[in-house]
Amino acid sequence: MSVTWAVRQPHPVVRPLVTRYVGYAQDEVTLPVHRGLPSRHVTLVISLAGPVRMAGRSLRALVGGLHTSAVLIRQDRSQAGLQLELDPLGVRTLLGVTAAELGGEVHDLAEFGLGSLPDRLRELPTWGERFALLDEVLAARAVEPVAPPPELGEAWRRMRGADGRVRVTDLAGEVGWSRRHLGERFRAELGLAPKQAARVLRFERAGRLLRQGHADLAALAVECGYYDQAHLTNEWRALAGCTPGTWIAEELPFLQDDQVAAGQDSRA
């Protein structure tokens, strides 16, 4: 399989709202179905080739809210596109809705006034030009950011920084809210309860370490905050729909690109 990646951090104006842009082009893809795993990001995908096909739907560009189960995506032999990793607390500014309003569903990007963006991106010949267009379009929406309460922003920052390995009671105390109030505000803005968000973050960390070659699942489980390897395996079955071993065999060969795994910036 031939794979080309291009990774870019957004313009500084956009960066608080979008972690990075990832461009991809793949030929001779042999894996028929890709598992879109839960993560800390609201995901925006724009295809530069055929539509993205999942669960009876085909979309040229889509937005997926935070979720706690894998999204199964059918893959063509050749595919190309862009994936944007949106901070869920920035979605209100960029799309005019909260991450909670997106829910765990997949939405057509056209619903948010960006229906012409896929065609504009397809007309550009290089990743650099495509990233520049994304900067232009998203920066225009970031002029008047809609910020959540600072306590919620700090709680989400702390939870992300700890990869979910933090007690919700302690987190609430740190920001000066009750545990109940923190839970209500979390669900209202992100669409997940704090414990669900922490669960996703631990799972995401485990996936990141697996990509980096950590093969000792028992040690990995402890490092990511699980009770033991059995707990890790059960969480992967629930969140990914398969065991870590199955995911390693099916998906990992297609996700080994060093820049993407490490989040490095490519100026391609």
C-alpha cells in the first residue's frame, strides 16, 4: 500500500480551536473497513476522492461528535482527504453548535454552512494550499470566539493533561465546583459525562502507546490507569469493538507513519 501524509498545525488564530490538520492519500488499500476510534477530538473529515461510506450513509464531508464506540468506515482501494481534530470546546465557535449537540452522531458538514469547502479544496493542487484555505475559512469564524466557562475549560485541560487519570471529585474541587455541577456542565457542552470523557482519554492513550510499539499489554494497562490487562481488554472491546490484539493485527500496519503518530508538523 502506498501512503502519503501531510500534517500541519493551524494558523495561531485557529490553533486554540483545532489541534492539527492531517492530509492523506492512499492507494492499494486492502483493509475493507476502518474503525474510527473514540478520541478527545470532534473529528471533521473532508474527502478529496469518493464519499466517506458508513452505516448506510455516504458523505463528502462530515463532522463526528465525541463518541464511546467505534465508527465503522468502508474503505475504497484509493482514497484521499483531510482530517481536522477539533477541540470540543471550540466547536461552538467554529460550527455554531456545542459538541453535545453533535452527540455521538455523524453530521454532513453542509449543515454548518461549509458545503462549498470540499469543492474548493479539491481544486487546489498541494497540501500547503489546502491547509492555507482551511486557515482562511476557519480564522474568519474564530474572530469572535464563544468561550465556555473558565472552570469548564480548566477542568477539560486538566483531564486531557492527565489522559483521564484523575478523580472527578478532585477535579471538581480544583475548579471550585461541586461534582454534580461539573457533571452537568460537562454533559451540556461536550456530550459526555466526566467519567465517560476520562474513559475515552485513557483508551486514547493506550492506542497512542500501541502505535509507538508498546507490546507489553500488562505494563501498558498499568501505565494507562487500568486495573490490569483484563480491564484494558474489556475496555477495548467496548470502545473499539475488538481486542487490542485484533486492532494491532488489522489496523496498526496502516497507522505507522511517524509524523502522524507523533503529531509532528509537515510542510509538504
